[in-house]
Amino acid sequence: MSIKTVTPQEAANAMAAGATLVDIRDADEHARENIKGAVHVPLARLGDLPSVTGPIIFHCKSGMRTQANASALAAAARGTACQILEGGLDGWRAAGLPTIMDRRQPIEVMRQVQLAAGGLVLLGVLLGFLVAPAFFGLSAFVGAGLMMAGATGWCGMAKLLRLMPWNRRALRA
């Protein structure tokens, strides 16, 4: 099912007229940056969407998650008129509309995974060339883990990073 998209300006006008903006991103993403007045209901917990009066506008980071899950979003709206914010939070920001940024919160866990995996691969290659070829195994191990994460949707590195002390504050929010 496809849900109509609205521009960021149309969404801002609709919010001023009583529409509810729903942020479907994960807790760590929402804690770092969000749109004032948006209700946070992660995609995995759409069943917890509160009853609202007026239309619902769903948003994610770029609009891809909302488009990919349009049927689930429409079902969660339980007959209430719903729309998708075109371009998500990125589109909102690009339109010059304000967001609330909390730089004390850690960056999103998936960006942390990208940084850690990239750093480990680079380290493995450098040590493989400079110290001993056996260190190339580190790069192979990380690459295999990324392949498994892509194939199964389960990422051990993300699970581990979520347990780190700097991420605990964001996950409680």
C-alpha cells in the first residue's frame, strides 16, 4: 500500500493545524536529533501508537524506512488518515525547518558500527602489511561479520555497541 507523501512545509502546516508527527526511528536516533512535537514510536513498536485526533504524518531519517513500511504504518494508524514526510528528518532539515539536536547523545549505533568496522578493517590491512600477514585475518573476520549482518539482519557489533556505557543514556530515553 502506498501512503501519500507531504513536503516538510506541508507537514509543518499540518502540525500547526493539529496533525500528529510520528518519529519511527530507533531510540538512539531520536535521542540525538528530533523534531519538536513529534511523538516517538519506534517502527518495532508500532502497536504502541497512541490514539490521536487528526491526521498522522510518519517520518524516519530519509524517508526510505517509512516508504518501505507503508503498509505497516497504515495498519498502525487504524483508519486514521496518514501520510509520510517526504525526505524524513533530512528533508525537514534541508527545508530549513528547526530540529532539536542534543550533541551530548552518542551518534546512532549503526554509524558507530560503520566507524568501528571500517577502523578494524583498516587496522587489519595495515598490520597485515607492516607486522605480519596473519593480521589480514582481522579484516576478513570483520568482513564476514558484515556479510552475515547484511544477510540475516543480525549485527553482533551493533548488539555489543548498544551495551557500551556511552549508549546506555540514549537507550533509556
